[in-house]
Amino acid sequence: MNLSIKAVKIAVTQIGKQENPPGSNWGEPVKTYLSSVGINFAAPWCMAFVYWCYKEAAKSLEVSNTAIKTGSVLHAWNKAPQPIKTSVPKIGSVFIMDFGKGKGHTGLVEHFDNEFIYTIEGNTNDAGSREGIKVLRKKRHRTTIKGYLNY
């Protein structure tokens, strides 16, 4: 099993986990996600969740974690080497959304079709917010995605 597939399997185990209290960007397990990228205070955590999933997958597979260690979605995109950036998703891709003014959102692609990606993402809600309260499965139109990182 490759690292990306294992990261998705790890993400599935977190579905429904949420902030405590809701709206705080804090509490367990959010503190664990954030601390995996060196953040020890309440903060948006979607990118930290993705990194944590890759970290746990790498540990389980006894391989190196190739994911970029950051809590910032757009920093991950900007720092990523060109060979891992793509406009085409695959299972385990890290999707990148750019809302302008340095604000982004991310998660893992669980599967996809010609029109949509089906994801597992942290710090979202039922409406698909980039500032939600839990880990959920979401469906996003592919036209809303800036690109994908394939670690």
C-alpha cells in the first residue's frame, strides 16, 4: 500500500472527530493535529489534519513522510516542488482551494469522477465551510480546486 492510500485510510478513522468546544479550533484531537506541524495554540487546522494523516500513515508503513510540514494550505502549495503539483486528482491527493487573501482549505481525495471530488477534510462542517468544527466527508466541484499535491 502506498503512502497516499494509507493516509486516506487513516483519515477515514477520524470522520466525526471535532473541536471541543465547537468553534474553538482546539480540544482533542485538534490539538494533536495542530501539534504535528508545531502549532501549540488554537488555529485553523485543515492542513494540520492532512499532515497528521500522512505522518500516521508513514509511521504505520515505516516509510518517510513526504508531506510538507505546515499548517498553512497555501504555504504547502507554494513550497511544493513542481513534480508533485497537478490539475488531475488521484486517490490520496491533497486538494488545494484558494479563497484569496492568504486563505485556503484542504483535505484528502477519497475518490473522484469527471465533475466532483469526494473528500475527507478537517475543519469543515455540513455546509462545506473552510472554518468548520469537524472531520467530514464532502463532495466538491472540481472547478473550485486550485490544484492537487500528490505525495
